[in-house]
Amino acid sequence: MATRTIREIGDSVLNKPCKEVTEITPRIRELIGDMLETMYEANGVGLAAPQVGILKRIVVIDCTGEDPIVMINPRILEVSGEQTGPEGCLSVPGKSGTVTRPAYVKAVAYNEDMEQFEIEGTELLARAICHELDHLDGHLYVEKVEGELVTVTEEEEEEEV
């Protein structure tokens, strides 16, 4: 595994839709491992493949620091409720903004063995799923920010989605 460079706002790869993964190859497995390592190294709770320059529909999420979720070709099936709060992004370093997202999300995806699974999330997990899946369609959270982006401290940055 290796840490990859996180692409930042302004990089055109972040605005492109990603392609579905059709099979798990050694390169896909390596990418997933690298994404997890990169996310942890950057103190993030989520990372999408385009953030490391790869236009594949893969995201990794870990809201607890102990149970990473790998989602391949994820789709949101159901949302409900609403939550408004601060959100940041590893591709928009040093900034945060207020974003409204669903309070509950149910999604379907494939794991590293291309086995389909469903996942339900509330609060931070719901926010992270929505945030990361937006990346797969070429969107950044800054498009949804209510008000202005604000500069965050290093401690606050460690809690970014």
C-alpha cells in the first residue's frame, strides 16, 4: 500500500463522472488499499477514487477509526430527514462550510469481492455516504454550502468528511 496525492479543488478530475467497476483486478485491490492508507494518513473519514485521480466508482469511509467501509459502484436507495452542519473535504484543505444533508441514508454497493450489500447510516455516516457519492458524479460539497466557506484550524480539519 502507498499514500497517494489527494487532488484539490480546481483539478479537473474532481469534476468528472466516474466509471463503474466491472471486475476486481489486482490494480483495483491496490487502489482500495492505497485509498484507505491515504484517508487515514490525511485524518479523513472518507475518500473517493477521483480524489486520488482515478475515475472509478469506489469510496472508502471510516467514521469510527476501526471499521472501514469499502463501497464499489454505490447507489443511494433511500433518504429521509435532514441534518445541517459543518462539512469539510480533503480536496478542499483548510476550509469548512455548512451543508444540509439527509439525516438517514440507505445505500447499496459491492465489497472488494463484488458481493452486493446494503448499508444504512445516520448522522456522520449518512453525511459521509452522501458526500463521497457526490464525488463519484463530479461534485464537491462547496456546491451545496450555505453561506461562506470558513477557514478551519488544524484540529478541526482532522474531523473532516
